[in-house]
Amino acid sequence: MPYLTKLSFVKQQTRNPSDPIQARRQKLIERLTEQKEMAQAMINKESFIRYHAVWVEDQETGEQVKKQLPRKIRKWYWQNAGVWYFQCNYGNKKLGLKNGMSTVKVGDLDKLIPTIDLLISAVEAGEMDKVLEDAYTRKIV
């Protein structure tokens, strides 16, 4: 019995054509969420460590082994003269959020988490698409 005749064949289709705008938004949202978790841990006086998987050579056997190592994450927030600031980055570029300015004056520490939430909402709403495109094409300062 011919089994292949029971199947319906078509030319190869693309799997999931990705939207570059959505990909940039998602990348920034992931980084902002990470900053939010790090800030929350700082407020709660807890340690915050992210791990990433790395293939390393085992010293005894010489085989490649997957190992979890801590990943260094730079803070996008800081305190200066009692006032907290937040700077949004995309990769190693500062994002000029409003009139080319990249730093948000947060004020008190208790406003840091809501400020990050506002930035996440702005990214989800598409308000930062032009800025993200400029950062992706390396046009910003």
C-alpha cells in the first residue's frame, strides 16, 4: 500500500517569519524586567545573581560539559546626591527617550520600580519603536 499518497505535500514554507519591531521590543522588555528584579532585590536587601549556561572542558575527562556560571549585569540605575536616576540602554547604546535625553530622574528609591513599569508599558505600547530602530541601526549618540 502506498503510504506517501495519503499525505498532502506542499512547497517548503517559512516557519515563523519574525517581526523585527516585535523582536526589539521583546529584547528591551526582557532587559527592563531584569533591571526591575535587580532593583527589587536591592530594595529588599537580597542578593541578585543571574546564571547562563556555558560549555567548558572537564579537566578530568576532557569532554565538553555544560556549566551554569554567574552573568555580570550592569545596573541602569544609580543614586547621586540622594536622588535616584535610571538610564535605559539597548545593547551598549543609551536610548534617547525624550529630546535625545537618556536619563530619567526617578527621585526617591520607592519610585524606581514604578518608573521601570512605566518604561515597560511604553515599550509594549510601541512608543519607543523609533528610538529602538535608531539604536539598532546605530544612529543614536
